[in-house]
Amino acid sequence: MTSPTREQFPPAAQPFNTIHANPSLTTQLATQLHAPPSPQTHRALRKLQSAHNLGAAARNPTQSSIMPPQVFRADIQDRVASPAPNNRPANRSPQRNRANSDAATPPPATFPNNILISLNSKRTALSRTSRAADNMSLDRLIREGPPDGDIDAALESARLKVLDQGIRSDSDGMSRTRIYVWLIFLDAPVLDTNEYLGLIHRGASPAYSKIRNDTFRTLTTDPLFRRRVSEASLIRLLNAIAWKLHDAKEERRPTSSRLSIAPTDSASSSRSDLSQTDISPFSRNRNRALTLTTEDSDATTSEPGTYVQGMNVLAAPFLYAARSEVEAFASFHTLLTKECPGYIRGAMDGVHRGLALVDKVLGIVDPKLSSHLKSKALSAEIYAFPSVLTLCACTPPLPEVLKHWDFLFAYGPHLNILCIVAQLIMMRNELLTTANPNKLLRSFPALRAEMVKRTTLAIIKMIPEDVYAEIVKHAL
């Protein structure tokens, strides 16, 4: 999996260390990062293909760009930078729609439009969009498929539509299109319903007791989730996932060792009985710590496991957004096995790599805040573990989590590391002024997906190429 290099991203407006030395510039940066997108921004996004077709040569050949020389990056930035009056008439093009036409105009570095098509780490060349797909709504594009048979170009058009316009949903986050967009972005295979039913009919998996210990407390404070998703549905999904991962794990083992290593039902029952009868404080703490590792796997091995504590929260948005458990199963299983297998391997080494990267990235983009948190003995291991493991699904409200996942699945779940840093920057003033930042970090503020996305795009250029490569690979 390749990732855009540092030179492919546009230069940031000013380095963070320079900005932090000047309080007035800090206020200016906060205004820039949190400014809403403008109609010029959206227009520039939709004109990327036109710029590619019409451009003849770059105006400034000394500047690096993700685009080939024939694309006018300066033209795009000029269009974004030009102010739009508040009373701009709502003239609509016959070929495209406009969103947020009354929003204020941000500076060019607030929403670096010419990096948007480079965020997908799986593509190395300039992404092509389909003109016919650009003129279709996302719902119609998903329903009818690529209009000209060009799957790659239509896929890129869908990504830009998600980034620019979002996925249409109601106030509860419900959408008839979202789960299919996720399945496409995750490249999930078609799953026969009978295969899922077969996993259900096998009964309790080796991880069943751990699943039951977690499901009843999944998003208990979220009335939307509790109203739509039953605990029984969550148990079935996680138990089916555990069986699927268990089978894959068994297939990788030598035939001679399967019988001696695979746990028997009686052994599983004995462990379950022991966990119920041994209730000393030491044993309770030990049993809770063991649930942080995978079922029947050594914490020091690199062998994928079958269940880790936190998978219940990670599965919750899939069940909420999906129209069937089979759809939720297919998308969730693909995420675990293709995008972040390191999160369920051994002692979740992928999660711990992600936590180390949160500290590293924060030290790069905001040294002052990083030093302040270190002086309070606050590392990402202490406050960011749930956010890394669950892709921020642990931070309410749930409709905002769904929008956040739209962005992550479109351009790579690895960007969640940068999104966590973006949330820290958004609460920077509170963290620097409070005497006890741990109290604030114990529970992150309500998730604001659009602001997190814009802040992430504003800081992404500041990440060195080697660090960005680590971010792309940390969960694999």
C-alpha cells in the first residue's frame, strides 16, 4: 500500500512553531482551521477535472504538486482564495449542484483542495474522475454503477462527492446509501446470506463469554443506537466474526498441531466457570487485563486473534448503518482483516503503534501542546486508546461518527490517527489553560466530523513523508 509523499501536498500557510510564538497568529490559525467551507471551495473541487483538461503548463514549475505540469494548481488556489460576497445569487449550473452557498470563505490553506484526490493511499497516479459520474448524484451513482464502465474513475468521483457533499442522511444519521458506499470503499466481497447463517447456527464461539461481557455496555448512553440495534443482534454479529477469524486462524496452523492447540468445549467451560467463581480483586483485575488480548493467543505473538475488548464498539456503527446483519458482517469483517488486522493481533500491536504515532504527530504539528501534555505525564497510551481502537466510534454523537467514517473509508482508516491529533488541536486552548488536562482528555468533547476533517486536511502537509508512511502501515 503506497501513500502520497510529503512533496505531493501543498505547503501549509505557516509552521505551527512559528504560529505558537505569536498569540495573534494562534487566534488567526484557529479561525482558519475552523472556518466553514465556501462555495468557491466546492466549486474548485468540482472543477478539478476541468482544470486537468484545460491546463497547459504550471505557472510556478518550482513548486511541487500532486498534479502533473499541465494542471494549474495556482488557478485552483486563486479560485478558492477569491472572496465570495454574502449576497451571492444562487445561480446553479445545469451540470452540478452547489452546497453551503451562504458559507464564509476560508483562506487557501484552510481547506487545501488540491490534496483531496491524493489522500487515497492505494493510488499512485493522478486520480481520474468520470465526467458522466461527476454529473450524477451519489445515490444514483451507487444505484446504477459507473455510467461509462470506468470503475476507477467513477470510484474517484464517489470519493470526491463524499468529501465535498457528504452522504445524504436524516438527523439521526440514517441513510439508505451509506452502507453500500462503505462496502464499495472497503472493497468488501459479496457474502452469501447462508454463510452468515451457518456461522450463527454453530452456536457459541470460543470468545463467546468475552463477547457477552462487553455487549451489554455498548454505547449505553446513546439512545439512537439502543433504539435501533438490539444486544442480541450485536452478540450474533460478534460471535459470527469470532468464528470466522477462528476458522482462518486454524487454517494457518499446521495440521499436526490443530488438535493439540485448539481448545475443547470443556476447557472453555472450565475457564468460564473459573472467571465466575474467582472474584478476588487481584483476579478481577487480571481477568479484565486478559480481555485486552485476543482469545487463545499469546500477547507476544503476531498471530491474529478472534476477539478483543473494544470490537463491540467498533461493530456498533456498522449495525446501526446497515440494513441487515449480513451487510454489517461483510463490512466489519473486511475492515478487520484488510484495513486494520494489527488491531486484533496479539496484544493489539497495531493499536499501540497508532498511539505512538499520535504522540509523534502531535509533537510535529504542535510542539507546545505536546510538551505541555508530556509535562503532565499524559501520553496517548493514557487518553487515546479507545479513539485509536474504535476509529473514534467511542466519541458521541453517533450521527457524527457515521460522517467521520465516511471520510475515513473514502480515503483510508489510517487517517484516524491524524483526526485524533486534530481533535487535540481543536481543544488546544482548554488543554493549555486547565490545571488538570487529564480530566478533559478522559472524555473527548462531542465529535464534530466536518471540523475534524477540515483540521486534518489543514495539518496533513506538515507530516514528514516517512512518518506519513508509518501512519499508512501502522494497522497492517
